[in-house]
Amino acid sequence: MKNEPLFFSIQNFCLQDGPGIRSIVFFKGCPLRCVWCHNPESWSPHQQLAYKQHLCIKCGKCVEVCPEGIMDSPGKWDLKKCTLCFKCVENCPSEALIYFGFNKSVESILDELRPEYTYFKNSNGGVTLSGGEATLFADYAGRLTKALKSEGVNVALESCGHFKLENKQSKGEKNDSDDCCFHGRVWEFISQLDLILFDVKVFDNDASRKLVGVNNENIKKNLRSLSSLMKKNAGPRIWPRLPLIPTMTNTKENLSKWANFLLEIGINRITVIPYHNLGESKRTWIGIDIKNDIPDLTDDDHEAAKKILNQEGITCYSPGEEDW
């Protein structure tokens, strides 16, 4: 994977992804495949052509301008032969064809974000690196974080937690996570951060493989290690967040196990995020033929989940209501 990332969005004036008013930089590329994901365009680290059928006026411009002749009809093309020249996107009058994935230098991101600095300062806000997963591009993310910090900007990371923290200890030496020290590109990036919004999802390992796409042990290990460092003021602040997905993450068993684990590692707070199905249309746009059929999370389900966590000793917040 290239070290220089692509991005699929930069959003300003956000209020639910860290303290204050924030800008969110969305990296493209993710190691997880959550079945409920609302940003499936973040999965691939590569550019992607997308088709919004509801906007198409069937004018045929895309077919006419395709230099490879692989656009059979609006929304139908040979993905293997597509060179991603995006001539079809440029000539689509209704914006039914779009693409995900653009390059940005660190300096160009700073130029785009500097007009927001006054809002950051007045609200104790800043920038949140999201995705996708920024730790996949630790060198770039570290350079961006360093540049933002040098200009007085608070920087947070929203992470799935599935990354590698390299331990400094010698091979065969006893590894006590409470006393560990880290090195390497991921740690050099993470160590600069003010806050990590650490996603927790499915506690059971087998269920995690099925619903998230990876074993959960590494995520738990990283959360434990970073919590230990936070308590020693040797690392960024850690704030867990849990998406409430009907029948998957908002079960009593899953919530109780996460609550017990968080208390065990010294964390007694969490943000719970109600599920929405905005990712369904995006899957269609980029040709992912997966239908979730996940029911909406009701208000009663939301309150019941918060009650379970509260009874276990965890203080619950909704997005944007946190006591940072």
C-alpha cells in the first residue's frame, strides 16, 4: 500500500467528533469490513468510480466520451478495463457519475483548514483525522499532525483500533503492557495526538471476524495499552465510542462485556452512536452487492443500551454531548 493516502472528504464545522468545532479529514482505506459501515467508500485505498442512478438523465454523454469504449450504458462499465480517467465524470451534466479518492499534500490541507482556525480557537475545537483508518498511513498522518500542532491546533484521531504498536522490548523479554514503551511509525504518529476516539464494536472474537472482518484481540490489546499510557500521562487521551447496531452490538451480552473490559482497564465512559443506514445507497453507487437489512435503532433500544451500560458502571454520552 502506498504511504501517501487518498482522501474521500474534508468536512468543516463538525460538532460530534471531538471537543468544540472541528474539521474532519477522511482518509481512504480501512482494514475492517463492518457489515453496517456507513462509509463503504472508505474501504478501498484506491480511487473508485461511482454511479448515482437516481440522478441519471440517460443522456449517454458518459458512453460517448469514454476513451476506452468500456461504458456500455450509463452506470454499466467494465471495471477491469477502466483506467479511471474520469472523463465520464467530467462530462456528466447531472452529477450521476462521481468518484471517490483525491490526493492532498500536507500543505494543501493546511491551506484549506486555516480559515477554520478561529472557530477552533473560540470553541476549543480542532481537527479530527478519520476515515477509513489514518494509522494505515502513519508517516503522512504524523506529518500532518505535527504541522497542525505547530500551528496550535488540537488534533484527534477516530480509529478502529486495528493497528500495530511495536514494542521496544527485546525479543523474548517479558512484555507487561502496563510498562511497555513503543516505537515505530504508528506510535510516532499516535504519540503526538491530543485525543483518540477509539471505536469498540463486537467483543466476541468469532462474532468480530464475522461482522467486522478481523479478530478482536489486537483491538483490545491496543485499547488496554493506550489506556495504561493515558493514566500515566504518557499518551493521548482515550475516549471509547460504540455504534449501536441492532442485533449485533447492542445486545446485553456485548454491552456488558465491553463495560467490564473498560472498567478493568480504568475507563468508565463511552459514547454510544445510534445506527443509521446511510451506507446502503453508497454500496449501490460503488457496486458492492451486499444488502444488510439491518432494522433501524429505535429510541427505546437506544435507552435500553444506555441503561445496561449505566448499570455496569459506565457513564454514557450521545455524540456531541460529551463532557470533554
